[in-house]
Amino acid sequence: AAGVIQSPRHLIKEKRETATLKCYPIPRHDTVYWYQQGPGQDPQFLISFYEKMQSDKGSIPDRFSAQQFSDYHSELNMSSLELGDSALYFCASSPAGANPGTDTQYFGPGTRLTVL
Amino acid sequence: AQKVTQAQTEISVVEKEDVTLDCVYETRDTTYYLFWYKQPPSGELVFLIRRNSFDEQNEISGRYSWNFQKSTSSFNFTITASQVVDSAVYFCALRAGSARQLTFGSGTQLTVLP
């Protein structure tokens, strides 16, 4: 079965640079979530999109922005990178549907961002 | 606010032993969903199970079983006859009310020794 695709899988950047992470949800999934997982930490919710509109916002820094496109893929843009942004960034997708009970989030493999 | 507590930071067992991972949750919402995810050393998050707040039936899937008890706000996960491939970090997560994002516990690192 098709899974969530994230690219790139690994990314190395210098401080103050910018980075763009991409997420391609499972076909027919219209909701996308972004999470950040620091070393030894649990995943922290950043932001989500439903039908190309932002639906929920978590602890996303102002330096980060994201959007969902007409084909439902999503991009997380990160500017003025800091050492503390080094983390594993997960994208998850779910079929919103009419019944929230169907809303299981399936995660991609993650993008490991290292800021030097 | 939602909260998930996984008090066991690390557990180490010998292969073929049974092991139970504890999860306690807090929410004021009457409708909520509980999840378990597995994160192997390769890093991906693998969905294992979802349980709705209105369905307290326990579930068994092969060597895995889950015990959901609303009276104690717990959703524990048991692996029977553990195997080395079960070694991973296991996260319990909660989604409550109208919020769609997951709140994760801090995870339990399970190591199964041969």
C-alpha cells in the first residue's frame, strides 16, 4: 500500500540558512500534519492542513511556515535556521472523512534535519 | 489540556518474555481516541492501534494485546513472547475533542535481548 512520502530524507544546513521539506500524503488523504521530534523527545505537533486550509496550529516558530497545495502535498518552509531546529520532522496524513473516528494519522519516514 | 504519561522510560527483557507498556492519559473531553505507535531504530513511526473512548473492548492482534480501562484512564500494551525485532521506542498518543493533532507520551524504549 502507498505510504506517506517525505523528501528529502536527510538535510544538512548551516545556521541562518533556509530549508524546505516536502510531504506527499497517502492518495485520497486530504489532511496533513507536521510534527517535530527532537533527539530523545516525543513528537511535537507543529501545524496541520485540511483541504488546503490551515486547520490547527501548535508550537510552530514564526520562522516556519507551511502550506498545502491543490494536489494535497504540503511543504514546510524553515528560515533563519538555528542549531535547535535540528530534529526529525514527520509528516502524517489522514482521511478526514465525515467520521472523526476514521482519522488515524499515518506517518511518513521523516526528514532528518541537521543544522551546523 | 491533554496529557499522556508513559512512566516507563526504558524496559529490558529477554526474548520470549511477556512485557507490558503502561500508558495513562488525561483529558476532560468525553470523546477521545488513543493510539500506539512503534518507532524502530530506523526512525519511522508505525501505527499499531487506535481505540475510541466509547469502545472499551480489549483487542488482541497476534502477539500484541491492548487493555483499555476508562476507570483508571489507562491504555496498556502487552507484547507476548517478545522478539528481538520488537526492540523499539513505543509511543502512546491521545487525540481529544475537536482537536485533530496527537499528544504523545514521552515513549518507552523497549529492548529485547536474545
